[in-house]
Amino acid sequence: MVRRSIRLRLTSLALVSLAACSSRDVSIDSGRGGSAGAGATIAGGASGSGSGGLGSSGTSSQSGAGGKADTDCALAAQGIAIYGSWDELGYPPYALDGCRLAYIAPDGSLRLQDLVSHDEQVLDAPEAVPGRPTLSPSTVAWQARVNGESVVRVLNSGIIITVTGEFQHAEEPKVFADSVVFSAFSSADPHSDCDVLLYDVATGTLGVAIGGAGQQRFADISADFVAASDFSEDPNGYFDLGGSVADIVIYSRANGTFTRRARPGKQAFPLLGNDGTLAYLEWGSVHPEPKFSAFALMTGSVSTPPEGDALIRNIQTDPSYLRPALRGNLLDFVDSSLGSPTLYRASLNPRSEPTAAIEGTGVQSLLGPASTDAWTLLGQRLASGPVLRVLAR
């Protein structure tokens, strides 16, 4: 197994801007090559502890607040202007948990807002090109650029951790509780070897969750599992917008075992729900893929063979990817196959047929959904620009 050093920069959070932050470097080792949990504890740490506020686990607006707080959050988020550029892999420029909203503002900055108190912090400046935010009650993660390199930044207990290293770049973070998974490349070449790393904020450990030959990318994480697309079966070994083949691979966090869900064609962008519920997008093996992607939205379980997976709906999105959102067992997705962008909703356990939740009448397009237990957030492009829209679940 090849061991490579990953350098983390631990930075104290400034309330309005990162400009006044102090920082120091900490070095850790991460095992690469497909061995789960082959990480090491950070050889050092950040001083101080969280003092409450938006960036700490002491925030006043946690998920599950319910009742009037959820209604107030929905009203506060409705109509907020967001960044206008589309992500080529369909990641929405916003995320939420309970009454906390992380979003890319029209000026390109990443902001974290408490939707009850309306307190807001700028977590990253436009110059860092922040994007793909993801958050839990205690942790926020996002992708950014530092000195020309793509990195993942993590905010927890008032401290920002920047994952850097000249040997790799990092993309596509996803958060569950105090755990962050992300795609870690061996070089800046987007076709280079890539593994899914898991960073445990609480223990300060980093290890390979899903690795091996070729690229493993697009991870999701739950309390029990990590899921990712494995492109090692593709002749080129990497994800290609024009066409590639891949399987979904599941890593059990409890016992460290791996399950490959082998199916023909390409399965990508896995989503994990309650009790091992799984959803993903599937393309056939005919290439190249269509300019405006048409694909099957599938569901299954991490504990059952993939031959039993079921079709939710054949969908089409424009731009080519709009990622669905799975929270609990309720799936939200956008489909434009009938002519106008429409948000659909389906239960996966027990299964139900998708029903239209929002139709895009008068809307130029819809961006991908992001969901909490109480409501779903999505972007809609109006003539005046993109804004947030909220729908109760």
C-alpha cells in the first residue's frame, strides 16, 4: 500500500471574513490503495473550542426543530438570490439542515445563514470559487480553490480545516454528522487515480473509505454506509462526461466490508436513505451519452442484490445533470422529459409512484433539490435571475 501525506490547514473562523483568520499547518498520513480505515490521527490539533454561533455544534437552529421554526425557516429562505452559474455535475449551489442555510450568493461568496435569527457569515470569498456546499447540524464542508488547487474545506466548532497537498486535489464533499467524505485525486489531472476519503472531525482521523484502481467518486455517506461510483471496470478507468461504465460500491462503516453492486452500463451519483435505502442514476452502455442527458433513476437496497433494483422513472434534465436529493426515504428529483422542468417526489420505503410537486410554469429551469426532514429547497431560474424556492415535505 502506498502512503501519502495529506496536509491540513486548521484555521480559526472569523465571523464575517476569512481575512483575519490565524492558521497553522498540521500533517497527517492517509493510506491509499483501497484499504478502508487506513488513516492516522492528526499529529497535532487546533486550540480552543467552539463558542456557539453558526459555525459550531452550539448553533441555535438544529435540524428537527419542527413546528413554527420550520415554517419561519421556509419563509426566510424563499426568494433568496443565489449564484447563477450551473455546475457541470449538477451539484446545487446551496444546502441546508434544519434552519441553517449554506449557499453561494450572487457575488460568488459562500454564506452560512441562520434562517431564524438571520445572522449570516461569509465562509469563503469569491476569489476562492467556493461551491458544492454540504452541511449537518455540526459541520459544513465545501469545495474551493487555493493557489490554483482544488481543495475541500470543513467548518466545525468555529474552526475551518482546509485539505491541501501538492500531490492531489480534492472535490465533491458530502457530510453526515461529524464525518466528511470526498474525492481525493492523485494529481490535478481530472483523469488521475481517485479514491474516496473519509475524514472524522470528532476524532481527527482520515482514511480511505473506498479505493482501488482507477477512479472512485461521487460519494454519499450515512450513519452506517458510504456509497460511491467505481470506474475501475471502464477501459479508461475514469469518469467521462461523454461516456464511461461504473458500478456502485458500498462500504459498511460498522464492519469494514465492501459490496460491489455489479450492473451493466454506468451507475453514478448514489444516494443513501434510511435503513440502507439506495437511489442512483443509471445510463446504458451505448456511447456517447446524449447532450441532454436521459437516464434511469433507480432504487434498491445496500443489503439486496442489484438485480432486484427497481426503476423509479426514466428522466431527462437540461443541463445534462441535476442531482436528485434523498432524505430519509423520500426522494426529490427534477425531470424535463415532458417539456417543462418539474420537481417530482417519490417514497422509496414503502415505494410509491412519483408525483409532481412543483411544475416549472414561467420558470426558465429548476436547479437540483436539497432536502431536510421538513422541507425541500431548490433553485428556480426566473428572468430576473436564480432564487431559492421552498416546498414542505
